[in-house]
Amino acid sequence: MKKKFLLFMATASLMIATAASAASRSGIVTLDVDLSAQESGNETKLWVPYPVTDRNQKISDIRISGDYGASGVYTDAANGTSILYAQWPANAKSRKLSFSFAAERQEIRQTNLPTKEPKWNRADYADYLKPTSLGPIDGEVKKKADDITKGKKTVLAKARAIYDWCCNNMYRDPNTVGCGKGDVCSLLKKPGGKCTDISSVFIALCRAAGVPAREVFSIRLGKKAEEDITIYQHCWAEFFLPGYGWVTADPADLRKAMLVEKLEQNDPKTKTYQEYFWGGIDAYRVVFATGRDVLLNPPQAGTPLNTFGYPYAEVGGKAIDFYQPKSFVYRYGFKEK
């Protein structure tokens, strides 16, 4: 079953954004979780990414139901990510939760970025210049970042050089499980992966070059009137541009478009995508979370999560593999509003 599920993940229809994408997208997203197949006799805990309203998305009509014993909405202190938490007692025979929300998402187009860089205090962005467990900023990563950004003096110039390098040298590997782990050192040796992999390399290289950067985790909204979006998780990057703010960069979707449409590097359409995803992302995505090495709230029993783009659960203090559909049953659905 697991093999078939992963094959489905690798070959499912891909959501490719273009410059012609809709400027906005809205609908109802519903998550249904069923952990009833887990062995009884152990306390069960579930953490789910909980989207909130920001300048590019509006979240409303939130509905939560289930047979849990306790639940609440909490915040990850380090990253500010909101978390829906539910808990079932050890003697629970059924462990189900339903979570739905209305989402209105706007396309982002950041063009004519300022090239003049004002003075800025790097200490204010220290959290976005640090290494992570799978994203070091020294050694080979620092060496590669210095090579890519040689002669570049500004944050914008460095970030653009790193973005172009990722677009031109990395590739999408459809055999990667899920969104990828984002193991930067391994990826510099074999630069193939999915969205978390490609974004992680961009972020680590940026940080090594002194450019504040972070990842954004989301789920893509369906393009059909009603659609199963369970495997539509996506990750992209942002870097901080002094005097402007956070700028989006999504080299992973450029490489996805190239794979799906069989585009070569010198194809004019590739150039169009590459320019679009520099400061632009489509409206078919709802932000869930940010951050790596995540300590959940309430804290999980296991080690910090590499990423928090998927629901996470523990039974008796042991993590459940969310790629195992028989034991960790959940489904995301989308319906046009």
C-alpha cells in the first residue's frame, strides 16, 4: 500500500502556476483525520497546521469537530505558526477530527524591487541567518555561496544570483518522497529533489551569504470546482530585502514546470517562468507554517520536526509515519466557494 501511495504522490497531476494564473482563488478546505486504526491503550495526540489571515490570504468560517477528549489552538513560540491540537484518552475506540475553513488567497507579484540598499541591522534578522540541522551555513555551503555571489555587493544581487543558480543547476526528482527533507549538504552533491529540497538549498546559500531567508509551507488549492488536495503540500522561500520587506522566490516551481512541460534551460518559456517566480507566486496556495527544527505547542515527545507542513501525530509518545495511509488516515479536500 505504501509503495502505491508514494507512486501516486510522484505521478499525480501537478499544479503548475503561470504568469496567467488567476489573481485570486477562494474555496473551502476540509481536513478529515481518522486515527482509529491505531492500537488502543495509548494516549493519542494530533497537531495540525492552522492557517491564519495575513496580507495575502483571508481565513474565515473555521469549523472543528470530532470525538477528541480535548483540543485547542496554540502558537509555536519560535516561528509564530498557529497549531490545532487534539488529544484522545488511552481508552478511546474512535479517534476522528474534522477541520474546515474558507480561504481567499491573492496572487503575489513583487516587481521593480529597489536596487539601492539602505543601512540595516543584521541582528534584527538573526533568526533568519542561522543554520538549521539540515541546512548548515559553513563548510561546503559557505564555499558555494561565496562562489555564487562573488562580486555581488547588495542583498538583492546576492539573492538573485543564488536564485538563478538554483533554477539553473537543481532539478525536480519525482521519485522524492513527499516534499523532500531538505538535506542541503546531500543536495549540493546530488541537486535533485522536490520543493522543500530546492527551497532549502536556496535558503541555506542565502544565509551563508548574509541574506536573511526563510521557508513557507502551504497546501495548494484545487483548480477544479471540487478536488482531493491531500498531496498538494508545497514549500517556497522568502528573503528579506532591506528597505522593502520579504520577497518571494520559488525556484522549485520553475523546475516543476520544466519537468512537466519538458522545457529546456534555453526555452523562452523557461525564462518566463524564472522571471515570474522571482517575486511572484500564484493564488493557488494557502500558507500553513514557517520554520525548521520545530518544537510544537504543546510540545511533542519526539525530536523537533524537520518541517511542519503535514499533520503530525503521536500514539503513546511515538510518532506515526504520515506517509502510511493505513494507520495515519487523513484527507484534504477543496471545494470552490
